[in-house]
Amino acid sequence: AKASGRNGLRFFDKGMQCRVNKRAALDRDFRKALQAGEFVLHYQPQVDQSGQMIGVEALVRWRHPHRGLLYPSEFMWIAEDSNLIVELGDWVLGQACRQMALWQRRAGRPVPGISVNVSARQFHHPEFLPRTIDVLRAAGVDPRSLKLELTESTLVDRIDDTVAKMDTLKSWGVRFSLDDFGTGYSSLAYLKRLPIDEVKIDRSFIQDILCNQDDAAISQTIISLCQILGLNVMAEGIENESQRDLLAKQGCKYYQGYLMGRPVPPELL
Ligand code: C2E
Ligand code: CA
Ligand code: CA
Ligand code: CA
């Protein structure tokens, strides 16, 4: 009995060891990719009602040497529950600011602003404030051209700390956008409490806005509420003119989606 117990234990150990090894290998690959410069940013235009570009959103991709171009849905989960998401986030913020500096010095068509997605772990990291200011300084980018996109779940966590952090960044000129609005535990009280500049209506409401009256009512309500609160509204995931026209009629002033432009490498913007 003792022997089989030992065997059983050994067998179990092997299975666990295998999972731990796989996990460690994934982490190692990810970190190596970060060091090897395999991550790149693509940029998607954001426009106003006249079609004028008012900024771009930076979206990360992994140029995998064997698997081709990978999208966030294919690799973010590897980093999500570890410090890798903070390392990736630091790189994204730095790279976005360096690109912004190049665009600002470019003659003719300067890019007016850049939006960067920030994960909860990254935002709540004790070094987030000093790193962000360092990155802006090192790149020589005006903080007023940077917008940070955060989701509700990030912001409602430790609300007092969060507001204090946002206020500091805002005092430097950085702006905030509330991403994926309506998909999380949206609380109207937070909309009032958080020092945000913009709300992004999630693509899931835009997708069927023409045929689904509930979705149309939700977007109208978000837009009306934001008008009262003095917040800009950006609709994401707009793919056709009918969607844009309906949103315009509802009072939405800023748009992002394949209709206005797909995410592209910086040289194509
Ligand atoms: P998100 O922040 O909601 O970004 C918008 C997503 O919708 C992007 O997907 C974009 O390519 C896609 N999209 C834009 N317009 C359209 C459209 O008209 N139709 C359709 N079907 N899709 C459209 P992407 O690039 O695959 O990114 C997915 C998510 O990954 C992002 O959603 C964001 O949550 C996350 N993500 C991307 N880059 C970063 C990053 O640098 N840091 C962090 N923390 N998250 C990121
Ligand atoms: Ca976003
Ligand atoms: Ca979204
Ligand atoms: Ca998002």
C-alpha cells in the first residue's frame, strides 16, 4: 500500500510539474519576446464629426517568429495574472510616447493625440506614477497629448487611491477615458466621482445598434448622460455609415472603427 501511495503521489507530482513547466515556458517565451522586440504597436484613428483625426489608439500585437502576427486575444492571457502585464504595459506606454514624439515633429500631418490602454495591475502598481512621468519626459511628449484608457473594474478598485492617482496625472495634463463602458459593473455614481474626460461606448452596443432597439436605447442613454455630466463620448467599433449616422443623430461626437480606419503600423498612418 505504501508503494502504490508513493507511486500515486509521484504520478500526481508529475502532472503538476508538467503544468508548472508549461506555464514557466510560456512566461519565459513571453519575456524573451519582450526583450527581442517582437511586440509592436498598431494605431487606429479616432475622428470627430467632420472626419478630422483627433487622435489614435495604440493596440499591441506580437510579431511571433513562427506563428505570425498575434492579436491581444491570443496572448494577453499569458501575461494577465502576472507581472508580465506590467512589463508589457511599461513597454507599450514608452513605445507609444516615442512614436508620438516622432509624429509631433513630423511636418504636415502631425497626430494630435494618443490613447493608451492601461491594465489594472499596471495602474495600481506603486511605480505607475513615477514611470509615467519619466516616460513622458524621456520622450519629450506633452502630457496633454496622452490619454489613458482604463476600464471600470480597474477604477472602482480602491477608489480613493485611484482618484488621487488620477488627479496627480491630470494635474500634469494627462487625460482619461473610461473604456468598454456599459460592459462591467457600471455605476453612475462612479461616473460623477471619477475625474474622467471621456467615455467609450463598447463595440458590443454598436454592433447591432441599427436592428436592436435595446442597444440603440443604451447608447442614447450613455450619450445623454455624458452630455449632462460634461463628458466626451467616443463610440468604438463603427463599421458602416448607417451606424455612424445614427450615433451622430444621438449626439455622439467622436468615432472609432473600421469605417474610419483599421489599426495599422505607424508608417501607414
Ligand atoms: P479595446 O481597448 O476595446 O480596443 C478595441 C478593439 O476593437 C481592438 O481590438 C480593435 O482592433 C477592435 N476594433 C476597432 N474597430 C473595430 C471595428 O470596427 N470592428 C471590429 N470588429 N473590431 C474593431 P484588438 O486590437 O484585438 O484589442 C483587443 C483588446 O485588447 C482591446 O480592446 C484592449 O482591451 C486589449 N489591448 C490591446 N492593446 C493593449 C495594450 O497595449 N495594453 C492593454 N492593457 N490592453 C490592450
Ligand atoms: Ca481601448
Ligand atoms: Ca471594447
Ligand atoms: Ca478595452
